[in-house]
Amino acid sequence: MTSLQILLVEDDPSLREEVFPLMLEHLLPSWSVKIAKARDVPGARAVLGVDYDLVLIDRRLPGLEDGLDLIRELRASARARKILFMSGSADDVLSAGIEAGADIAIRKPFDMARLKLALAQLGFAR
């Protein structure tokens, strides 16, 4: 079983600790999923000692920096192979995520089918 290093950056504790990890493990059964979690940009920086196969980043994060800042930083450092940007905001915010360097952007809330499609488009799920 191939290992998949994932970084999940989400400020909502129930999504970060329960919902998204369960969804990812369910949708990626052929992978040995290892998920690092952070609630904000400084927390994400603290776990950047690993090159991640996939990073899921929420737009709105506590503090002075948001998900767009983190996407730019990850692309500049080449610490993430694929980036999935999540936002509950309008289409222009989703477009800003792509412009910042995300590979795909999806609107929150989303269901399992939408996440499965996004993971498939990124080459992780079938």
C-alpha cells in the first residue's frame, strides 16, 4: 500500500479533526493515508518538514494570513505536489485560489461525491 502524505489546513475543529479525515480515508482506500492537521498558517508552517502529496486549504483562517497566502508559500517552496483549495465564498474567491497556485478549487460545503471527483481530477481517487 502506497503512503499518501496529506496536510489539512482548516480552522473548523470538527471538520479538521473528524469530518475531512474520515472522508479522505473512505475515499482513498488503496492508500496508506497520513494526515497532518493545522488550524492556521503558522500551524501549517510548523509541520512543513515533510513534502506533501496533497494539501487541502481553507480560504478563511484565523490570523493575519489566509489560505491564499499559504498556497503562494507552498508553491514557492515546492513543498506540495497537489493543492486543493476550499472556500464557501463566491466564484471570484475560488478563481483567486487557482491564480495563487491551487490545482483545483471547490466550494464549501461539499459532499462526498464532490470531494471524490476533485481527488480523481488530482489523480488520487478512482
